Amino acid sequence: TFEPLASDFYSYESLLTEREKQAIAELRAWLEADVKPIVGDYWERAEFPMQVVKPLAEHGVLSYGWDETKPFENSAVFRGFVAMELARVDASVATFVGVQNGLATGSISVCGSKEQREEWIPKLASGEVLGAFGLTEPLSGSDSAQGLRTTAKRDGDSWTLNGAKRWIGNATFSDITIIWAKDVDDNQVKGFIVPTSTPGYTATKIQGKISLRAVQNADITLEDVVVSESLRLQNANSFRDTASVLRLTRAEVAWAAVGTAIGAYEAAVKYAGERVQFGKTIGSHQLVQDLLVKSLGNITASLGMVVRVSEMLDRGEQRDEHSALAKAYTTARMRETVAWAREACGGNGITLEYDVARFFADAEALYSYEGTREMNTLIVGRKITGSAAFV
Ligand code: FAD
């Protein structure tokens, strides 16, 4: 049965349908029982818990949103709550899903032909095929709209890809990676579904991360990688199409930021109720209450924002600047909140045993990926002033 979250202070979950609440309750129970107990260990070993993939697919998490596989009628608000729920337990698992279901499946759903959607989306939804999304490069991060160096050259019915990608999530184990490359003939960005077994494709795990350690990120090299025209995303004709995928996923990252903040806050509330100093629980001290109340304020404001952004998506009203503002704002509030939660846990706040340290560290990656705070700010700034400051 569905139990409302105490940290959803203004009861936004009441906007969900009964069917959606049931799906959240089932997902929450599985995350608490099977995922929460193992994530700290995987984080420390910098390994991804592959055993979560099948249950994620069975819970429908890898299907939500896409017409080819959607298990039941659901709203963008519901899908946001799913992202929040995952991140509330572990931001690495939420990121795995964001890459698989948002970036990889999303690229095929938004930019693929009907045949491509029918061929790939069911396999991605079942977890039979794992996907990654390769946009960022060693020399091009924030400026990837203009600065991509990976090239695509058409020759008859095939394309040859050359270049390098960096930071690509899930790419150490993905079966396909969506590669974004510049067509040397028309200079436009195009997308390709690249099977990772293709000769010339190599992915190497990035070592030594201090954030989202359980997520696998890779450096990819592409040396004369040949793919057929049937693997080119048929409706990706310029970076504008890539951006339409990112608009959707940025809003989901904003939800995951709220989930990460809630995870840290709930760990701090629990700790504040147990830890005794000066003869009473630390939660009875005024300054600790202040940390908790400021955190709840951040969470509640952020939740209101992401709910609204998803309602706008459901109504077909969401624009790039709407999801950019949500991503910039909620990740900034998350960063404050995880720091306050860590502070409330004192020294134990820097150990994995009390969970809050993992949320604290993971927040840094959410803050920077899918557009840094600065880049998302500039997207909104362009809307306000009519002047694009990043060009
Ligand atoms: P840079 O672009 O070099 O920026 C460095 C700093 O300069 C930032 O603070 C930035 O805001 C600032 N800056 C740059 N230009 C401006 C400007 N004009 N005005 C003001 N400030 C500016 N990419 C993928 O394609 N696929 C993935 O799956 C993926 N997963 C990721 C997972 C993780 C854990 C991380 C850390 C990154 C991932 N990325 C992925 C890449 C991510 O999207 C980039 O890191 C991000 O876009 C920023 O690019 P950059 O790191 O090259 O930073």
C-alpha cells in the first residue's frame, strides 16, 4: 500500500492516480528491501550492481514514457516521481536509468524512425539491450552544440565515424551507444545507433571518481567505425534535435536532484533522532532543527517546481528554458541540502555507513552533468534577455 512521504511536506504525491501510486509503492518497497542495503558497498568498490537491471525492467522503470512499451497510461509527473524515488535511495541507480531510459531510449524515441523505435525500444525497455548516450568529448563539454569534433562521413549506404567521447555513462557495458557526430558534408550534428561490438569502437572505464562511483563512465574512441544508414537516427538532422532529447532528460535530472536532497535529508532526520549530545537528541537542539527546516524548505520549493515543469510537459507546454531553470535551481538547492544534512551528522556524516556521505558526494555529478548550472542559467538568460551569452 502507498504511504505518503513525510518529506513531501505539501503532499504533491496526491496528484498521482491510484494506479501510479501503486507503482510507486511497489518500486519503493523493492528499493528499500533490495537496493538500499547494497548500494554503499558497490559505491565504495566503484562497481555497478548489475542485478538491479532485471527488476528495474520488471517494475516498468525502463519503459515509462515511450509509446512502444508504456506499461500503463502515466503522466510526466508520475515519471518524475519515479526518478525522485530512485535517487532518494541511490543517485547512481537513478543515473543508470536516466541514461538507459532517458538518454538512450529517449534519443531513439524522439529522433528515430517508426522502424527504429519498434526495433530498439522494446529491447531497451526489457533490459535485453543496454544503451548509452555519447555527446560529450574530451575537448567539448558545455560547447557541444558547436564544438563537436567527432565526424561522420557518408559513403553510399554506410557512414564512417571517427573521434572520441568522454564521460559516457553505462558505456563500459552498453550494447549500443548513441553517437552524436558532425556530418562532414553538411556540418550538421547527426545521431547514430552504434553497436559496441563494431570494429574500431573502444570504451575504457574512467577511474578514480569521487561522485556517482557506482555509475560506470567511459572514454570512447571511434576509429573508422562503419555503420549502415539504417542505424542513423532518421529524424536527427541538427543539434536542435539532440537538444530536444536533453530538454526531457534535464527535467528528469531536476527530479533526481530533489530525490538526492530528500535521501540526504531523511538520513539526517533519522540521525538527529538517535544521536544524543548534551543529554538530549541532537534533533532537540535549535540549530540542528534549523538545518533540517532549511533543508525541507529547499526540498519543498524544488518539488513544486519540478511538478509544474512536468505538468507543462504533459500539456505540451514545456520549453528548453523551463527544464533548464528547473535543472539549474534544483541542483543548486540539492547541493546546499546535502551539505546541511552532512553537517547535521557530524563526523559520521563522512562515512558511507550513514548514507548521507554518498548523497553528498553524488550531488556533485548531478550538479554538472546534462548541462552545468552555468549553461542552464545561460539558456534561461537567453530567454529573458533575447541575447545568447554563450555564443
Ligand atoms: P566544461 O564545459 O569544460 O566546463 C567547465 C566549467 O566552465 C563549468 O563550470 C562550466 O559551467 C563553465 N563554462 C563553460 N562554458 C561557459 C560559458 N560560456 N559561460 C560560463 N561558464 C562556462 N556526457 C554524455 O554525453 N553522456 C553521458 O552519459 C554523460 N554522463 C556524465 C556523467 C558524469 C558523472 C559526468 C560528470 C558527466 C557526464 N557527461 C556525459 C558529461 C557532462 O554532460 C559534462 O561534464 C558537462 O556537460 C560539462 O562539460 P565539461 O565537463 O566538459 O565542462
